[in-house]
Amino acid sequence: MRNVLRRIGVIAASATLVGGALSVTPAAADDTLDVQLLSITDFHGYLQPPTPGQGGRIPAGGGTSVTVGGAAYLATHLKQLRSGHRNSVFFSTGDNFSGWPFEVDAFQDEPTIEVLNKLGLRFSAMGNHELDVSPDFLVQHMEQGRCFGTVGVDSCFTDSTGRRFHGADFDFQSGNIVHARTGRPVVDPYRIEWFRTADGRSVPVGFITTTLESTVTGSTSYQPGLRALDRTRTIERSTQELKRRGVEAIVLNVHEGGSPKSAATSGYNECDSAYGPAIELAKTVTPEIDAVVTGDWHSRFNCMVPDPAGEPRPVVEAGNHGAVISEINLSLDPETGEVLRDRTRSVNHAVTRDVAPDREVQKIVDHWVARGAERFAEPLATQTGSFTRTPNAAGESTAADLYADVQYWNANRTRQGRADLALIAARPVRGSTAVRGDLPHAKGSHPADADGRILFGESWNAYGYGNPVLTVGVKGSRLDAILEQQWQQQADGTVTFAPLAVSHNTSYRYDPARPVGDRVSPRDVLINGRPLDLERTYRVAALAYTVIGADGYSAFAGYTGPVRNGTDHESFVEYLRAHKRISPAPLDRVRVKSRLARPIPPSPRAHARVDGSW
């Protein structure tokens, strides 16, 4: 049983307020086992130093800021922090990869695993982005190094040592994300680390992990084959299992976030009235948990939050992109294995660039930056004209039409994903758009480019942001409502237009003179040459971000039978490899209805030409 009274008495005498967060000054530790916990979160593959816009400059408090980040600088800081600590463990709170730097994204995030292996990462929470491909991909490829597709093209690239990718030297954990059919966790729910006392005895520390429950239907991690368990009950169950195994010191490593009240100005070592689901969890989760390490929100804070018994425990988050390292120093009673909270302290460290970058890690980074440059320049296909995002009077563009066709092709490669049509938000109501760039016919600035040549990197930058294409069932009446949501009345009376592009087998007309919500008649919507049937359920291919309503098309609510297809970036690359010569299609899939003109039947052949033919 915990010696709460003894520890509370010491806390009352030694607690001080530092940088807006309650910090506990450790007492003399001659009779304790000291364990150093070092953690990062939401690294997202940022091997190179991030720019200020990517989080490369963060507030330090008092109106100052500091330049941070970069894997080689992270390595140096980790070495300095570990120095003099006999018992130290380095771990992550998830979202290590599935980020956005091209040099890692285009190589299936294998470069990130190589760097984390070199940094000595011991284990990691399974964040939502760890599931951006599939559970099998995480376990079989990222953890175990199993190859898929063509080696050196689709996976298992050669690393900086000249060897083939072998997987992570660390494990992932999460107790509340399980397979829907079996109820079994995707990865282990917790981990036990053993630390040695001066006289050679071993004392355990348990690390329980949960992942935010929205992961299953999240935008990029959307996985219909999974389900999320209640995090609190999962933590309680794992806690009891650990205690039955004789573990008294327990840390919660939760991929669930919080934020200081003034996130834009609060120093990385402050608390500043932090709020959010991770903070609420820290207030209510069992007192058997001695420290809480959080992630997901890309925030930085260092707090002491009272548990339900009123006893403070550290709650920290280390931002994102390798900008901060969280350090928690636990003092354990070597006889009982319990944490002495009066001697426990926490502090966040900025990964500043005023130190010498680690040479070995820098070598890995340089290798992948060079490989990224080579891959960017790979030619994929040719084009006979420009695909641009410039809309015509109806809101249609050649670029958005092309990307809608890519989604339609992506979905229809399998029987399970087969779609009747595809939709893509060209300029969404809110949030991001996958229609990110043009594909001009003229030679670009890259030395490897030429007129009509589409480079690998150009395709990557033009369409997508790592989102999967879903095929879902949508009733015809709901599909009509989705098309109507392109026009939305604002508070000031104005109407915004957020056009949707459709695949080549679909066309529609709208009447801008009609009231908002009644501008598209079902008889003017043709799918494979037939008018929209309001009672029929259509299979629609759209990005997960759109399907879950994140970009403002809420009429998708109530969709049925979701099937996860390939992701946007990769599917576009595969599309171009399969269609070596493409041409812009006529802009006649969407038309403005004129009451004075006789209706003109839409062309059923309005799609991007392939190999010079319709």
C-alpha cells in the first residue's frame, strides 16, 4: 500500500511554482532507485530541421523564442541528457511517422524507423498515424521488416548502411484499439521495463498505452476493421494486470492531447492552465498511475496535476517534430518498487540547434535527403496539356477532374471497393483540399523536368495529403443533398461556393438562380448516363476526410458499408504508371443551367484521355 501520508508531508514542504507549473524539488536520493524517462511525441518523420512554419521556432516564455528541431540535434541532446544516468529509457508517445517530409513519405517512412533505431528508441505508443496504412503494415512491415510489393520500389529500400530495411528495433503498444472481429489488440497493451539497483536487484516500471478513440474513423487512419475500447476501462484493466504481476510504478503513455491556455506564447516548460482530454484524463485516472505522458495535440507543457486522491503527478507533452524532449525523473523505493512522488520531478528540454549535430545521425539524414532528391526526379508519365486548378464559370477545373478520375480508378481496382462514381472537394467548405497543385505542361524549374513530363515529386505535390480513398454507400437522396451543400448561406447573407468535382462517368447541372438547397435537380444528375435515383444506394469513392464531414459536407452522415482503398499519394503514382500518357478532358461534367437555352445532354465520354484516345 502506498505511503501517501509520508509523501504528502514532504510535498507540502518542497513544492514550488516554476514557469507556471507546479514542480517538486527532489529530496536526497541515496536510498532510492532513480529512473530517467525521456520522451518525444509526434515526430512525423521530420529528420531535417523544421522551418518556423513547421514548428522549428517555439516560444520559450517571457516573450522569447528558440530555434529547435532536427534529428541530428535531437541525438546530441539525448546523449547529453542520458549522461550520468545509469537507469534511463527513451520512448515515444506516437505518431512517429506518416508525416509530410517528402524524403520519408516517398520511402514508406522507412527513413524515420532507421533514425529512431539509431536514437535508441525503446518503445512507442501506437498513435493514430501509425495506422495510416493498415494494422498489418504497422506490425508486419514497420515492426518486423516484412517486404511488400517490389523491393526497392514499393518497400524495403536500402538504408544508409547499404542494407535492406529490417524494421524497428522497438515495439508499439496500445490497449484500446482492437480488431473489430476478434476483439484482440492490434499491439500489446502495456510494457514492463526493468531497472537495476546499485546492489544488482531489478525493479519494474510499467508503461500503459492508449490511443485516442477517434483513430478508428479518423481521417488518415480510417480503419473499418478496427474498433476502439473505452480508454479509462482499458487503463484500469491494464493497471490491475500490472499490479498482479508485482509492478507498483506505473506510467501512462497516452496518445491523447492537451494544450496550454495560451499555446502561441506559453513557454515549453510552462503549464498555463492546460486543458484538453489528456488533462481531464490525468485528473480522473486511477491514483495508481504515477506519471502521464501525452501527445497528439502538438503542444508543449509541463504540469503537476493532482490525482483523484489529491496527490500531484507529472503530466507532460513534448510538442512535435522533434522540437522538445520531456524528462521525468522517478524515484523508486527499491524495497517496494513504489514511486516516491515527493522526489519525482519533470522538465521539458528544447532541442536547440546551438549544439554540434550528431555525425552518425546526420549521415542517415543526408542519405535519405539525397535519395529523396533522386526519387523526386523519377519520370512517371507524359501529358499533352496542362491540368490546372483554375475553375471555369461552373467551378470545374481540369486538375480536380483528373484527381476525381484517379479516385474512381483507385476504388474500382478491387471488387470490394467498386464505386459507381467519385467525388472530390476542389475548394472545400472548410479545412484542407487534396487538390493541392497544378500539373503544367511546360517544363518546370527542376533540372530533370521537360515539356510534358510528369515527375514523381510533381505528382506527390499536386494531389493528396496521405488520405485514404473510401468507398461508401450513399442513398440517392443523400447524394443530392451532398451536391446541394456546395452552396452555403453565411451569417451576413452571402453564399459561398465550394465546388465538388466528379468522375468522368458522372455529370450534373445546377441553377444558380434557385434558392440555396434547391439548385440541383436529381433529373439533371447523370451517373453512367442515367438520372439520379433518390431511392437507390450508390457506392461513392471519396477521401476519408470528406466522408467523415471534416471539410464541411455533412450530408455524408449515415453512409454505409465503408471500404478502405489506397491512399491518395500512392494511388496517383500508380495511376500514372498505369496510364503513361494523359490529356485534359473537356470541362463539361458540370454545367450552369440556363433557362433561356435548350438543355444540352452531357457527354458520357468526358474523361481524361489516356494514350491519346477517348
